[in-house]
Amino acid sequence: MANPASTLSTHERIRVEDYLNDKIQTSADFESLELLLSTLRAQHELQRKQLAETQEALSNATKASNDHVEATRQHAEAFNGQQADIDRRLKELTGSDASDEAAERFEASISKLRSLELSRGYVTLLKDAEELSKEALRNIQTEPRLAIAPYSRLRKIVESLDEAQPAAEGASPHLVDYVGQLATKLREQMKGESTTRLRATLEQMKWPSKDFNFSESLRLQWADNVELLLELQIPELENHASASTNQSVRPPVLFPLEAMVHPLELRFKYHFSGDKPTNKLDKPEYFLAHITDLLNNFGGFFTSSIQPIFDQKSETVGHELQWNFLNASDAYITALLPMLRHKIATYLPQISTYPQLLSHFVHELMNFDNDIRETWNYLPDPYSQKDWRGITWEVLSKEGWFDRWLQVEKDFALARYKEIVDTPDSGHIDYEGVDLSATKPTKAAIRVNDLLETITERYQPLSSFSQKLRFLIDIQITIFDQFHERLHSALEAYLAMTSTIGRTVQGADGQASVDGIAGLERLCRVFGSAEYLEKKMEDWSNEIFFVELWSGLQERVKQNRDKGRNVAGSMSVADVASRTSPAVNNGHGAAPQDEPPEGALFDETASAYRRLRLRSESIITSTLTSNIRSALKPYTRVSTWTTISGPATPATGPLPPTADLAPAMRTLSTTVSFLTRALGIAPLRRIVRQVLLSTQTYLWSNVLLRNTFSASGASQLASDIHHLCSVVDVALNSAAQTGGSKAIFQKLNEGLLLLTLDAHAPKTDGKDDQSLETRADKNPGLWAVEKRLFKDNESAREMLAELGVETLTEAEARSVLEKRVEIGS
């Protein structure tokens, strides 16, 4: 039942009043009053139950909170009791009343305990190592195969200690050293015992004498000893495989092969040490050939007998060890090389002060390396994609002898170069050293080229890219540069001697050495030598060796693009580019995916020779032109062209040449004949064409257009030009171009065609298709041509076309025709 209104607060009464006003607004709402009251009673009952549940939950939570507080208090009291007990016991244990001091003493005790525990572990490890060593030693005499297992475990312990040292900051170095020495000593003892057994078997086999006995029983005994030594070496091979991260690590010598090579090594030392006749400083090929003989004599036995053992062994070892057993002949070579290295180590200091001996030895050593590569296909690591670098690489690169050897070779090459250029006939043109149709170089150029080709052969076998590039730049290109400077100086000396001041200083004798054929020969020496070596450099650039060297250079540049490293030794990209080709530097900085720049190793040097060739050719042309013009000066002074009498057209061939033309004819004959011998067809044609074109211009301006001609005078001039062309054609012989010199003199010949027209011919416009040579008598007469030529340009062009004149303009044709006395008057 609801509370009376008097028990409600003012706020509650207002809410009740609002509620009733909301629910009862009309009289009809009283009909649902009972329903409203029922709903209110139900809600009141529900709220009462919720209140009861809430009060019960509150009571339970309060009780749980009190219980938790009590438990926490009890735990705190228990902790305080335990702490007090610990403090009491710690004080009793350490004998100190201060808890902090007692804790420090306790920590010190714990540290000692830890050290004791660690020492116990060390002792246990030492005990295990000692027991493994003793176990192996017990079995090594009676059951040597049983000794392998404890030895292998001991090796594992050594490796684990070595691996743990960095993390332990180098702790216990004495333990590591002791266990390592223990394993090493055991290894030596086991190897010694096994090797002794194998050597005893080899003595029974009479290895390596001519009475070699390889019976079945000895073969089985020998094979068992070989297998035992290989088993003993497996842990070392595993360690070597993990350490071999680059090509510079030498392959290990297998124990059984080391034992079998031992008597061969003793024989080698006997022959090639001390004062034996076979031990000569100037004959390194003796001991190198001895190594080759050992390979040839015993290589077959190792291949046929040890290879089956290797094949079985490769099936039981891991993949990383299989390459040690792939090829018995490779393993045999690996076993022989240490004796060679030892010999070289004692031999090199003895010859280091003798350049010739050092040079000879290195080249013999390269031949030995090539023989090992090509004949035996020696690959210490078959899985590697690179070839064996060779003993030469070890001597020059690893042992540091390359710079000394390079200097020796450079001194030899430069000395030989000096001998070549100082030879009295070095400057003579060699007319038989090349094809007849090629330009003739000097003997010095041919010998220098032979020297450079010999140098290539000497360093071509090197396996190091840097060393090849150093040889190329320091020796070959250096000699190229020095010879270029010599040729350039010779050209400059010629120009100085032919200058006005030079001629004045030299006098008559000096002038004779540069005039005429003598001077032309000086120029041809420079031109021929420059062209010869330029072509040789082009040929070299296409050879496989230099193409591969160029590709290797591009690869080096690409690899070092962003690292700022040098390309070869101390040489940067810019240094190499300045001596070889600008394409090297142009490709520097390009994207990795870009194609390598086109170029060749001799681009820079060849360009210098090309410039020298072009310049010398230009000087030859200008010199020859100047000589011809000087020889033609008397001819240009002839003034009798209008007074020459005789028939206008000779009936029996050309007229005799004018006397004043003789110097020019002699000059052309001698110079062109000389050039025909000295120059190749292409430069000869270029030079002669330029000279004749210049001569044509000179004759056109100084003879034809400066004089007036009668019919006989015109015929004489035409005959003189014919003689000049004949002299040139005879001198050129088979080198003459199509049409000969007349084709070059086309403009002059067309002018002479107009100048020699018949003034007495009928005035007809005869038209035919005959050539200039065969239709001279059928051409329209002088007056008919004059009429149409001077009528207008259209008529003139038609007239010239009918005459077959192609090069003359209308104005030039009129100027020529006006030089006839008949028309000019």
C-alpha cells in the first residue's frame, strides 16, 4: 500500500501530482484507475525485491573486503616474521650486525660458489678432453679406426671453445690453449702413426721406383691406410670448408697424398738444391719441367687407383666436402705445389738483383701455369666459376713481386725501344715490310710494333686484371706515346727547316735536305709510321684479348661506381680514361642497367696518331702543291700564245711540250713516282687529286685567263695539258683513278675544248653524242658557238650541253671564249 501523503516530501508530492495529472486527465481515465493501481503495485514489488538483492550483495562485498584486509594483515605479519628470521640467520651466518654489510658478504660467498661451479665445469671439460685423448691413443696402435671417433669429438670441443670465446670476452684462454694443444698433439700422433703405416706399405710397393709392385694384397693394405688418413682429416676439411670464403685460401693437401709425395719431394730437393748441376739460377725451367714430369709419370696412377677411393668417400661426406674428392689428379697437383712454392721462396731472393733472370723466371712460371691449366685442367675448387689463378699470381700478388717485375720489364722494353730508334736505318722507309698496295712505314715503326706485340705475348697469360692493365698503360701505351712524340718532333723539325727563317739559318746544304724528294720522304716517314701504327691499334682493339680487357675495365668501373675506389691499383677512373679511352669516364656514373659505352683501350693513343697522320698528309699535299706551282712559274710567264704558228690541229698526235713546262713535268714525274712507292692507294689518290685540282686552278687563273690565244697557241696549250696528264698517269701506273688525271682536269679540259674550236668550220649547229676526245672535228665552229653562247643564258646552256661541258658556268665559258684572238679582237 502506498505511503500517506503526509509522509512524502515536497519534491515527492510534486512528482506524484504530476504523475496523476498525466495519467488522469479526463473522466474516462477513472475507468482504468484500477489497472493503473495494479501496475504501480507490481512495479513497487519489483523495486522492493531489487533493493533487497542489492542490500544482500552489499553485505557480501563488505564481508569479503573485511576478510581480504584480515588476510593481508596476516600475510604482512608472516612476511615480517620471515624477514626477521632471515636477518637473524644472515647475521649469524656472516657474523655482522649490519644487514647491508651482511648482504655484501653473502653476495661474495655466492660469487665464490659460482666460480667454484665454473671451475668444476672446466675440470669436467678437461677430464673429458683427457679421456678422449687417452681413448684415441689406446686405439691408435691396435684399432686405428676406433681412434677417429674420440679425436673427432675432441676437435668439436676445441671448435666450441673457440666459438664461445668472443661471447665470453676471452675468458679462460689457458683452458682453450691447453685443449687446443691437446687436440693438436693427438692429431700429430695419429697422423704420424697412420703415415708411418702408409710409408711402410709404400716401401713394400717400392714406390716410386721403376720396380713398382702393386699386388692385390699390397693394394688392399695401401687402400686401407689411405682411407684411414682421409678419415683422420675429415674434421680439418670441415673446418677448412667453413673458413674458405674466397679464392685466396689454398686447398688443403690430403694426408695420404702428402705421404706419397714425400719421396718425390726428397728427390726434388736432391736435384734442385745446393751445388747440383741441375740447380742453375739461369735455368728455372729445369725444376718447373721436373714438376711437369712428375705429373706425367705418376698422374695416371693417382687417377686409376685413388679416384675409386675418392668416389666412395664423396658418398659418405657432406656436400660441402665433396669437392675435395672429385678429382684425384687435382689432389695430386695440390700435393706437389708446396714443394714448388718452397723452392720459389728460396729461389726468388737469389735472382732479385738480376733483372734478366727475374724476367726469364716469371715468364717460365707463366708457361708452367698455362700448361697446368690447359693440359691438366687444374681446378682446386671445381665449384668455383673462376679459373685457377696460378703460382705466378701468388708470386706477383700475394708475395709482392709484381712491381719489381713490372719495372724490370719496363726497363727492358724501353731499352729495346731506344735501340730501335737509335739504329742508323730506323728512319728509313721499309718498302718490303708491308703489302705493295699499303702505305710504307719506317723500319722503326715496324720494329716498335713487333716489340709491342712481343710485350703483349709476355703479359697476356697473367690472371690479374689490374696487372694486365698496368702492363698495358705503363709499358705499351708509354712506348706508343714516346714514338708519337718522336714523329711529332720530326714533323715540327721539318716545318721549322722549311720556314723562311729556317732556310736562312740552314743555308744551301740544309735546304737541300728538305727540298724535293728528300723533304717529301721526311714527310712520308711520319705519315706512313702514323698510319701504320694507327691501323695496328685498330686491329688490336678487335682482338679477343684486348676486347676482354676492355670488358673487364667496364665491369670494374661499374662495380666501383658508387664506392669511390680505384679501378686498378692506384689508378682512378679518370687516370685510366686519360691513358686509354674517354669512353671509360663517359660511362662512369651511368645507371647499372645501361649498356657499356662503346670504345676501345687504344682510343686515346689512336686519336693522337690519327691527328698526326691527317696533319702530315695535309703538309704533304701543301708541299707538293707548292713545289708544282714553283715549277710552273716559268710556264706562266710564256707570252707567245698569240704568235705561235702552225696548224691548229696536228695531224699526227699532240705537239711537243713547251720548253718552259719541263720543270713542272719533271717535278710531277719524280714526286708522284715516289709517292706511288711510298703511299697506299687511298692516300695516294687523295693527295694526287688535291694536288691536281690545285694545279688546275693555278693553270686556269695564271695561264688560260691571263693570255690571249691563237688557234695554234690554244692547240699548244691543250697539248701541254695532255703531256702533264700523261706524266701523272704514267707515274701513278695501276694506282691511277678511273679516267686518270684527265678526269681531275675536267674543268680545264672543257675550257680547252672551247678555246680550240675551229674558226674556219662552217657555221652549223652540229649535234652528236660523241665524247670530247672523239668529236673534236665534229664540233660546231668557233663562230657558231660564239653566237649561241653570247645570245642569252638559255641559249648558252643549250650550247654547252651539246658540247658536253658540265663544269663550266655560262660566264666562265664566255670568259674562255673571249681569250681567242678572233673573238677578242
